[in-house]
Amino acid sequence: MSERYRIGDRVRTSDVDPDHHTRLPHYARGKRGTVLDRDGVHPLADLRAQGIVQEQEVYLVRFTAQELFGQGDHSVTLSLWEDYLSDE
């Protein structure tokens, strides 16, 4: 499986609010961040909750607190499946 994103790439998270389980935190939807690293290939939790096993690349993405919460001088790193991300 080849990775779509590389370290340093700017990405935006999905802003979709599905009616099923998702591992994308609400506060991080539609936000811009930077790929820090790959975090392996894992079953997409959203589909696994529905009984479907589909593996995807997972990325460590850093967001500024300003981007996520509108204030703060720290950053937050999330482990996110490729389906949650798009090019900025």
C-alpha cells in the first residue's frame, strides 16, 4: 500500500458529520494540519463498526490550537485515517 501523503504535506480534514461511528473528533472536522509521519496501516474503524474490514494508511497530523479551538499556543497531534484527509 503506497502512502498518499508525505511528511510536511498540508492537509484538511473532512467536515462530514456521518450518522455512524467515526474516529474523527468533531473539533477537528474541516480543519487544516500538517502531516508529521505515517502511523501504519490499520482497519478503518468507521467501517469496522459496521462489520466491514478495510485497511487504510493512518497519518499523524499536527494542528495548531489556534486552528482547532481559536486560541492557545500549543499543538495537538491526531492519528487519522486517509479517508479523513484531503489535499489542502
